[in-house]
Amino acid sequence: MTTGCLFIHGFGGAPYELEPLYHKIKESTEWKLKVPILPGHNENESLKGREYMEWVDKAEEDLKELTKECEAVYLIGYSMGGVIAAYLATKYKVEKLILLSTSAHYLDPAQLVEDLWKMAKDGIRGNLRENDLFQRYIRRMGSAPMSASLEFRKLVDELRPFFQEVKSPALIIQGGEDGLLPPKSARFIYDSIQSTDKTLHFLPQSKHMICHGPEQTDLLNLVCDFLEVDRTLSS
């Protein structure tokens, strides 16, 4: 069976938000993977003047391609990308849905910058590459215009009701130290999803940028188990 997997990044971010998970699946499977960059999120582009449906349409375009080429399709969404992924799962046949740090409620971009800055300073002495990653994220979030933040809020308002229409098996993961999303966000998603096959996990030491957090290995294991990825292939 041909399998495809679509990764959808968050507001103000880029595919690097999901990079550790993408590489784990890539090295462990022969699946067809797609990681689109949402409009305005390329480092050489501006978010100014963008409308939220442009982000949804881009993700949907890539999902359509996967559904044409693959018999089974999985969706993985991070933060705003999780909201988009849940919405798309109500329109297309999605075998499994993974929602990471998903914004069922508003997040505060300014607070995200502050949180990531603290994480970057903590990582200076440990992992320079990780610090560079956070610096890049901070620059991007700091330059996001108010109009784009308002479009993000519109997206959450318009697509939040669709959680109640999701019937795909779902894995929901949120950091216990996420300063942007309260625990009620993940619990709201879990309670809203109609699938009888759904699981909610809190990673107690992780913040919003969960794929790059201290419990990265636990996250990768949870996702691989849910997607039935043979991790021995990557060892």
C-alpha cells in the first residue's frame, strides 16, 4: 500500500518546526512526504496582506496531490497547522491525524517570542544549532504584521467548529510547559473529535515548540507507535 504523509507548520514558522519528526519518518519509511511552506512564510516573503484561506488552500493543494498518488494518507499539523489539518481531515479521507501544540484557542505571538528567547539563551551553551533555530523563529515572529496575526485569529475562529466533525483516528500531544496554550486547548480538541480512536498526551517538560523540546524522543516514539512506523529501520 502506498502511503503519504503531509506535515503542516504553524503561524509565523516553517517546516523546521516539524523537522525532527519529518527526518525520523523519512529514514524509517518509504512513504511519500510533503512539507509545504505556507504563503508568506518563506524567509524572502512577507506575511503582510496574506489572508488565512491562502494558508488553508496551500495545504489542501498538497493534500490533494497525496490523495491522488497514495492509498493511505496521514496528516500531521503543528500549532496553526493542526487547526488546518483537522479541518482538512473533515473533507478528505485521512487514515490518521496527529495534532501537535494545536491552537484551538488563541496564542500570543509576543509571548511566543519571549518564551523562545528564554529557550534560546538556555541552549547557547548546549546546542548552537538549536539556538540558531530559535533565533530564526524569533526574528520571524517579531516581524509578523498585526494584519497577519488577525488573519490567524480568523482562521482559529472559522475552523474551530470543524474539530467536532473529525472522525479520523487522532493523536493529540501538547507540552505541559506550553506558555501559549492552556491545557484546556488540548482537552477541548480531544473532547470535540468524534473518533472513538483518539489519544491525548501531555509531555510535562515541553513548551510550545514541542518537536524541539527536552522530550523529543518521547514525542517521536508516540508518533511512530501511532503511525506504526518500524523504528528498527532507522537504527
